[in-house]
Amino acid sequence: MSELELDLNLNIEPVMPARKDYRIGCIGSGFIMRDCHLVAYRDAGFNPVAIASRTYANAKAVAELRGIPKVHETWEQLIRDPDIEILDIAVPPDKQLEIVRQAVRQKHIKGILCQKPLAMNSREAREIVELCEHAGVKIGVNSNMRYDQSIRALKTVLDRGYLGEPVLATIEMRAIPHWQDFLHQYESVEILNMGIHHIDAFRYLFGDPQKVTAVARRDPRTTFKHIDGISQYTFQYENELMATSLDDVWAWPGEGAERDIYIKWRVVGLDGLAQGTIGWPSYPERAPSTIAFTTKRAPNRWFRPTWDRVWFPDAFQGTMAQLLRAVETNSEPEIGGRDNLKTMAAVDACYRSIAEGRTVSFSEVAAAQSTTNH
């Protein structure tokens, strides 16, 4: 196969709904809503019509900045607004269940986009999913790394068989996330709130693992009590594929040492190799994620397709688009709540592995998750 015959259109763009004017009500006015959701929705042509937040003044300021016509005093008022068809929640995950409990009672709400993690534990996550299912409300989860352009490109490369059967997949993160104040009351930090992106990406790319092994240590920069600052976890699959991530949030000891901040990934198969970078650590600079791959189908060449899109904020078009398409076609969202429970189970498996110092079967955690919640 020649270079010309190798398809380099790697499907990085989300599939848009036929109808873009669904009326979206937004809850939350922090960074993710202000600078990611609403910027992405404007660029996609979506239709946010109302906003509410914990603080009315903040909601009003974001409404003025992003051109949202209606500001509600409280989120309770917003969900009762009959104009709202789609609810977009961008609040801490420990607050999502309370909002969903009330939102599903509103007959005008057809779909809800929740943040990741869906909840702070699997019991509450399952309750959110079941509330939506029983009410006939579509639920999508904002696992936005699935719409990072390099991850979507990698998924296409894998699906086309350019790499053959995958043998080893790795993610290496050297970055310093901001841990929001609400996390200080929990001991589960990195895996549940940052690593969950990588865990969900592994599931998106390769499916559910057979076994999970994880280790962690405290991060010296994170002063509140926590289990997992620096984390490493490995998924093992039935076909012997290993997918492993090292999440180093220490990354850089501070002034006096040179910075070396990045996120890299790599997948090696029987017939090819792909590797890339995630541009997010450079935000707010627009740094597109990258991919380079080589395959026996077009020997002795590297292919390096490029694009202008970036994870933050462009990927947030995809997470809303997949929910709107589900509402439009009465189908399950690509990143649906039911699927996300398996990502939560994989997170649970990591924490159990750390606590018990052993490799954990994914099936035992998934079964325990189901039993615990009924």
C-alpha cells in the first residue's frame, strides 16, 4: 500500500446533530463552563439560553461575557424553566446527584450532560444513571479526553488495523493539575479526578480490562490528606495487551529547577507503532495534540497528520454533540452514563488494588459495584 492509499483522514471531528438549536441550560460558572463549554458551544453553533451558579453575580458575569440571555437566581429555578431542553452541569461531582434528582422530575428536560467523575463513588454514580434511565432522560458524561484529537485519531488508526493487534499501550503524564477546594475533604484525588481521563481513554481504545494493578504515593505538593498523588496503574487484557499510565503530578520541584511538563502516549502493535502528545499542559496557549504512526501497510514511513484543533476547549463540542445526537435519534450517547459506570468500576479496581496490595479482577469489582448499589 502506498502513502496515497493510506487514509490520513482520521475522524478527529465530532459528528454533529442535525439540530443545533436545542435550548441548553447551564449550571455552574467556573473555568470549565466559562472558558471550555461555552466557548466550544459558541464555535459549534449550539444554543445555551440560560445559566445559574452558586453565586448569582458570577453567573451574571459569565452570561454577559458569553452572550447568554437569561440568568437564574438558583439552579433550582433554572431546572424548572420550561424553555430548557438540555441540562449542562458543571459543578463539583459531589453535588451532581442532588441536581439530577430534581432535574429528572422536569418533563421538559430531555438530556443531561454530567461532569466526570460522575460522582465521588460508584453508589451515587449508579443512582444518577438509574434516575435518568427511569425518567427517560438521556445522560451523557463529559469524559472529554475521548474527544482529544490525538486520542480520536489513535482510535481510527487502531480500528483500521494499521497497528495490528496491540501489544503495549502507555500514557506518561508529567503535569500539575489544580485540585479544587471540594476535593480536600476526600482522600481519593489523582485517579478519580485526573487519572480517570486516562482510564476512560483506555476503555475507549481497547475495551474493559481483565485485571487491574495500581500503586500510588503521596504528592509532596498536595498538602491535604490523600491516598494517590503520584499514581501508576496497569490494565491487563485477555489477549495479553498491557495498558499502563504513570500520572506524575509532582512533575517539577519548583523554582530553581527547569520545567519539563508534558503528556505523552504510545501504542505498539504487531504491525505498527503510534505515538503522540496531549497539548493540554500548555493551556491557555493553543497547542494541538499530535500523532505520528508507522505501519507495515506502508513500510518505512512515518505519518504525521496535523490539525488546528485543541483539547481545551474544542473537545467540549464533542461531548455535547454526542448527547444532542442521542436525544435527536433516541439512542444511547457515545459516552453514556451506563458505559461510564464501567469507568467508575475501573477506578474502584485501582483503589482496591492500592488498598489491598494486589492485582484485582475487573469482573469482581464490577460485580461488587452492582451488588453494593442494590
